[in-house]
Amino acid sequence: MTDETKPQMDYFGRATRLTEAESKEWFKCSEGKYKVLFLSEGTPFEQEWEGETISKIRFDIEVTGKPYSLSVTEGQTKNSFYGQLMMVATKLKPINKLEGKTITLIVTGEGKKKRYTVLESVGISDEEPKEIQL
């Protein structure tokens, strides 16, 4: 296969992932406290929004026994929702993993003022990895 005939994109693979993502409802949380179980490690993707490309990660999760998809924008700080998830993944054993971990998610505010707090990430940013109860 020459470079001219070689496909530039795996359309079949991407189409399969679209079908899988559509089979789950998106987790749209309002204010409250949620126990969130991660069923996957997450799949990076990009989304166009008002002419800007935004990097995100899609996770398969479970909340109160129901499967959902969760989209998280790649943040720039440890305090962002993304940053808090990275702290849980890298500081709580088993390290470098979210799949199988359950977090307690506190959601406050609405719209652009919506804030997320992952209780398990509070105070762990500078600690050595530690065990958590799964």
C-alpha cells in the first residue's frame, strides 16, 4: 500500500466507538453528592466548540447501579475536575489507574458556575501513594 492509498484514519474503529458511546446516557449531574464507579480508564477525544478545539476524556462510569458516559475536559490545574481525577489516579493505590475505583463527587452551582469536588483528592496532591478502599 502506498502512502496515497493508505487510509489516514481508522474509520471503522471510530465508528465502533461512536456506537458504544451512544449506547450509554451521558452523566449530567445537578447539585448533590454522587458515588461514581469508573468502569474504564477513559478515551481521549477532541470536541470543536465555537471554533476552538477542546481536549476531553470520555469515561464509562456507574452511578447508583446505572451505566453512564462521563466527559471531562482536560484541565490545567490540580483543582480542576480533571486535575482531581489525575490525583486520584496517580496518588491512590492502585496507582496509574481509575478503572475499578469509586469516588465521591460533590457538585455545587449551575451552568458556568458548576464546581466539582472529588473528596478522595482533597489533601493528597503532595502525598505518597496510599491505599483506598474499593
